[in-house]
Amino acid sequence: MSVPTVVVHRDGEVLAKAVAARIITRLVDVQSAKGSASLVLTGGTVGVATLAAIRDTPARDAVDWRRLDIWWGDERFLPTGDPERNETGARQALLDHVDVDPERVHVMLGPDSGLSAEESADSYATELRKASRPEDHGPAPSFDVMLLGMGPDAHVASLFPGMPSLYDTRTVVAVHGAPKPPPTRISLTLPVIQGSREVWVVAAGEGKSGAVRLALSESGPVQVPAAGARGRGRTLFLLDRAAAGKIPPGLGRIASP
């Protein structure tokens, strides 16, 4: 796994715009090289703000949205259209405003599909397996960019500290009893995260600073899930100054934005 690079921006607003610019540049580069690209989305305040920043910049037109596969790292097990779903926020912020191919937008199904949380997870695992290519060397695509938010408890996706899902070797799991509502969720697992080409952890605010410090330390991923958020080729921790406030010297490699 790659060693994290830490990039610090002035505040949350600047962070969202900077991450948006990075996403556009990365997707254009990948599409130029391979023809298509894959992006894993996250929810949360900064995640949605980043998608809105992509929507609002003319540079978004450099991306061929029809040649982009869009996935989610996790989802709240709620009906389609529920305002708490990550999918709903992503559609409102960006996806309803660009020419995506509906067949390449891979949503995690909610209870209105008639599936249980376990069946929804199995369904998503099947989609991942179908999209995997020989060069991915596994049952899920090696995503070009995986965006991850991070909670004050250092959770990423819906992988919360100490929960059984952190030991799971499947690609997708149903999560029950999550410590923040709603309690039932669907999540990619650490092996899929770590199989991604690039993993970008995005965090803003002083409330995330302790979790950032732990995620960049020698902590184990069972108690600090973000410590396991590493990409095969590149890992970025994209932070504002407040979230970076407790990083001691020597943890991560600090880069200029």
C-alpha cells in the first residue's frame, strides 16, 4: 500500500474546490489514457460540497461523463430518494446536471427494492464482480479514484471502529448497529478500498483532527478504520487547516496544494 501524502488547504470551502479540480484533472488523464474511468463517491458535507464544486466549474466539461463509471463506497439502507441517502445528495449536487450514462451509475439498493440489507450487499458485490477485469486481480475493479470521508471516530465508508465488518474479506457487507443513524447500511470493505489505484481521504474541521492524527499513525484499522484507507498506487489525505491541526511532524508526507 502507498504511503499517504497530506495536502492542506485553508478552509473547507477551498478544500472542496481543490478536490473538485483534482477529480476533474484525474478523470481527464485516465480517460485520455484508457478511454474510460471509474470514480467512487462519498457522502458527508465535504463530499457533497466537492460534487457541487464540480458542477459549478466550466472545467467539468473536460470530463467525458458518458465514459465514467460511478460507484459508492457506502450507502444508508433507506428508500430511493430519501434525503439521507448518499445517492440522493450526489444526484442533487452533480449527477442530475451532467450527461452520465445511467447504466454506468451503480447505486446500492435500498429497502424499496424488496431486498434485505444482506441481499443488497450481495447484489452490489455481483455488480463489482461483473465490472472487474483480469488486470484488477480480484473480485472488484481497481478504482481509479476512491473518495472517502472520515468521521471524528475515524470511520471511513460505513466501517466503524471495532465492528465485525472490518475483518470481512468479502467485497460488500451489510452493516447493522452503526453508531450513527441510520443503523443499517451497506459498505465496501477494506480489501476493496485497498485495491483501488488511488484513495483520497477528505476531511475538514477541528472535530476531525484527532482522527486524522490517528489515521496517519501506526494505529491498526480495526480501531482506526481510516488507518487502513490506503490505495495501491497513491493515497492522499486532503484536509483543511483545522483537520490537519494535530498532525505531528513525521506523520505522512506534507505536500503543497
